[in-house]
Amino acid sequence: MYAIQMIAIVVVLALILYVIEQYRKGDLEWGDFLFWEIILLGLFIVALFPIRIANEIKRLLGLGRGLDALFIVAIGLAYLIIFKVYLTVDRTEREITELTRKVAIELEELNRRLDRIEKKLK
């Protein structure tokens, strides 16, 4: 086993424990927890058997070198993660916009009521 494999295994195990802790604290929802644990378990398996997995991916994709195959898969996973982040940000922006509209409508209604009360008091 290469030193980089050992480092990768330790880092991935630390990240797995970190994600578990974040889920226990309530910072992650079940779907996000499951998503990250699957990604990290995949990375753990790749760290354990990098040459075997790289050669298998190389054979499936018809590439010349195993490392190329791992980079292609890693880039694909990075795009998936970026897309997930994009969807989360977009959903959050829509929720903020909707909440802002509701607050503005409520505030306008409160101002109208206050104006009517002030007019009655005069």
C-alpha cells in the first residue's frame, strides 16, 4: 500500500465521521447525509483499490490509461456536486424571494391599519 493511499484512507474516514457528526447535530438532512456518505464510501473504496478500479473503469470506457479514467469519473462527480449546489442555491433564492414578498405585503397591511387607527384617533 502506498503512503498516498494511507493518507487518502485516513482523510476519507475523517470526512465520514465529520458528515455523521453534522447529521447528528441536525446540520444535514437525511438526503444530504446519504449523498455525502455514498460519495465518501466510493472514495474510500477507490483509495483501497485504486489500480484495480482504475483499470476496470479504463476497460469500460475504452481509455488508454487507468489514471485518465479516474480523472474523468472525478470530473463527472464534481459536476454532479456543482449541480446539486446550484439547485440548492436556486431553491434558497426562490424561498428568500417568496419570504421577502410575504413580509413586504404584511408590512404594507400593518402600515394601512396604523394609518386608519391614527385617522380615527385624530
